[in-house]
Amino acid sequence: MSQEKHDLGREYYKKVYADTLPEMPERGKFAFFDYMLETLFGTLWADEESLSIRDRRLVILGVIMSVGSNDLFSIQARAALMNKELSLKELEQIIITGTQYCGYPKVAAFNAILKELMDEFPENK
């Protein structure tokens, strides 16, 4: 991949996660991170003509709920709030909808994450 795609990926990595996650290593240090920056962020997330970041985030939140990944849900939901892509009420509705498609036992744990986010972002109700 090109340096340009890598730089774009680094830009979108920061944009998508509201610059809250650790800095990625320099290009060439870890092939895994280079590939992730260039493809996941420099190609997929950067393609805002096909899906906006908000729309892509909605898809990802649904996928994350379906596999029951609490940590990833917390990261994505927090970034969505920080980037003002979603409100707490919208996150609550995503969780409620998820119970119908993913099952109550799997999705119930996401309510604890929502509670934490409500405490962290009281202005976003």
C-alpha cells in the first residue's frame, strides 16, 4: 500500500475514535497495524461517499452486539457520543432493538455500558 493510504488511514483512525485511542506505531514497524490503517481506516472508513461515519458506526454497533463484544461496544459508543454522531437516547434504542435480534441475554450487558455512558455524558441525554 502507499504512504498516502497509510496517512489517510491514520487520519481516519483518529477521526473515527475522537482521537482517544493509543497512537498507532510508525509505518513499517508492525505489518498488522499497517494493514489495518491502510485498509480498515484508509479505505473503508474513509469512503464517506458510500456510508457516512455515523451510518457505518450503526452497522458496527449492531455487529458488535450480535457477537457480544462489550469492550468494542463501549469504544464505539463512546466515540459516537464524543463525535456527536449519536445521542444517549439513540444508543438506548440501538440496544433495545438489539434485544429483539440478538437476544436479551446477550444484549443485557450493554445496558451497564449505557449506564456508564449516561454518567459520563449527562449533557447528551
